[in-house]
Amino acid sequence: MDRGDQRCLGCVYIYSLRSILDQLAAAAADPGKIGDLEAYVTFWVRASELERDLDCELLAQLLRWFDDEWVFQRIALGTNTEDTRQQMLFDDAGFTEAWRSTVSGRDSAYLVYVR
């Protein structure tokens, strides 16, 4: 929310990594290697906030928060092939693409990044 709590500037979603990979039918995912304390995180910010790099700030704060306050063993970040800005942001934060799942009827794919 903005400082006056008048406008939503973005949103964060946190899911179990195992459940997301099951939904994506990620063939490369070995269920035995994915623990219960692994999270799948996606987020978005309003396009109007990208010029002030709110997405970069949000990711930095999220990673700090996860490292300091949560017990996740691994964080996976999700995006899609249409969002090249977010892909570069994840690369810059030290994440690499681990899984890719096509979207039926679309030219895009879901991407899962891990570090």
C-alpha cells in the first residue's frame, strides 16, 4: 500500500513449492528432493512503480525477511517468459531458472527460479 493506505502498489503470494511444481507438472522436479519447508514466491508491482524500481526494492526486502524471520530451506521465485524485467531481476539476485512449464494455448511459459 502507499503511505496513505489509499492505493495498492503490488502484491506478494507465498505457496508451498511442492504444490506449485505438482500443478505445473514439472517433470524435472524430483519430489524426494523438495522439502516441506520450501516456498514458491511470486509478486507484482504496479507498472507505474517500475520506474522507481519498486520491484527491486520489494525483492530485496522479501529476501531479507525470508532469511531473518522464516524457516524456509529454499525460496523459489516464479514468473513467466513474458516478464523479462522480472527474469533479469531474479538473475541479478543470484537465482537461476530451474523449471519451465508451458501454458496451454499460449506462447508463454511459467518459470521457477531457485538459488
